[in-house]
Amino acid sequence: MTIYLARHGQTTGDLENRYGGDYDDHLTEEGQQQAKQLAEQLKGKGIEVVYSSPKFRAQETATTIADGIGAPVVTIQDLRERNSYGILTGLVKDEALKTHPDQVELLRDVHNTVDGGEPYNDFLQRIQAALGEITNGNQETIAIVTHGGPISTVFREILKEGEVAIADCAYATLQSTEGMFELVDMNGIVSKS
């Protein structure tokens, strides 16, 4: 199975410099344009289904892609972003640093859990289960629209590629065979190491 693993476009929370995660925000006009460009890039790839996180920003990106390539969107709850930020979710970052400096400090290590956040191992298991569910299907080629956290986790834990920087509407091309995943190509994703 060929998988195009994509991040959503730019969001209102990005512009406002807010802690996202479980925060449900929409695409900006630029984010909508990025999604249209991604749809153009994915045209002709034979994508049969676009799987998406339930968050607005992912749904809006997935719908734009699906409309552009003529494929259905299927929402998978477990593709949602990690609630990394707990009590910081939705706060402007400068404000959070003043009101919760100890919690902001915890964010330096992805394995830490801030108050009210989702533990890393729970998140990892959720993403692995979602990928297992999706790749059990009989499609040859699919797209998955999700967030930076799940994509980073796939690179870190499943592909063993280390840490990556992921641009808006960036995507990786993966090959999945019998539960094993191989990185084929990256577009807008760069290794940090």
C-alpha cells in the first residue's frame, strides 16, 4: 500500500501563536491555498480514500484534497493531534509562559505530560492502532491528513528516522507491507539531525 501522509495547512492558531494540540481551529486563507496546492500535487497518484483527523483544520484540508482528486473522506478519530498542551491548550504562548512557566518547561521533552495532557505512550498506541486499522483495508493507494504530532511520532517511533520539521501541507510518501512501513520520499519534511 502506498500512503501519502500529510499535515494540514496553516491555521488561525498558528497566526495567533497559540498552543494547539486539542485546540480546534480553522485554516487561514493561506492554509486553504496550501491545501489546494497539495491537492494539485496529489492529483494522478491514484488515491482511493483520504483518511482524516476529526479536527477542523485537518477536515478542511482533507476535503479540499478529496474534492480535487475525486476521492471520499473517511474520518478516523484516533488520527487527531495529541493533547500535548493540557491546561495550556488554546493559550497564547507568551501568556502561557507567564502564567504556567513550569508546565511550559515540561514541553521541552515530547515524552513529558503537562497537567491535563495525554501521556506520550497513550498517544503512540493510539496512532499505531489508527495506522493498523487504516492499512488493514484493501486499498492500494491512500492519503492520510493529520497533524505535526502524529507525523513526528511516525518518523520517530515507526520509521526510526529521528526528529523532523514539518511544514504546512507537507507530506511523506510511505510504503506499507504487512504492517511494516518504509519511507519512500518527503516533500516539505526535513530531518532535524
